[in-house]
Amino acid sequence: METQIRIEFENMTASAQLRAAIDEHVAELEKHFGRLTAGRVVVRGPGERHQTGGQYQVNIRLALPEGREVNIGRTPTGDERYADLTFAVDDAFKRARRQLQDQARILRGDTKHH
């Protein structure tokens, strides 16, 4: 069963290369944590907002079995590395992978959850 992942772009034009990179990241997560049930990736361009300071923002929301979710949201402010789109996407998926590893440990019973 293939996971339904929606990819959206705001304040920017999506390139085929960017879509392919995101698809590759999603495929990698599914390979290691095949229990994703749905997801949404939103990539926001720097836009006109002063708070983001020319940074890209990548939000990832993944649904897991048993109603669990992984949410990757806020981009750290003041970190100029997020002005690089590739870095912003790679970092968001790295954080998603870390959260999925934590969720997988909980689902296996390796970690006590409170």
C-alpha cells in the first residue's frame, strides 16, 4: 500500500528537481518506517514576511498508525543556512527521521511513554 503524501508550495515555483528530492526523502522514510499512513509537506519560499528573513520553511506532517503523528514545523529564526532551499528540505526530513525513530521505539515498546 502506497502512502498518500501531498506536496504543496507557497510563495515559490516548484521545480521538478525539488519535487524529486522530496519524493526521494519520503521514499527513504517509508523504506525505514513503512508504517506511514498519510502525510503533507509544505515548502514556503521566503516571501515578504520580515520574521523569516529570507528563509525557506519546510513543514512536514506524517500520520502513523494508532493516531500518532510526526510534525516538523518551525524553522529556527536567525539561522542563515535556511536561506538555502536544499538545506531547509534536508534538515526538515532529518528532523522527521529522528521523530519517526522515537515513535518506532515507542510502538515497539522499547521506550516507556507517559
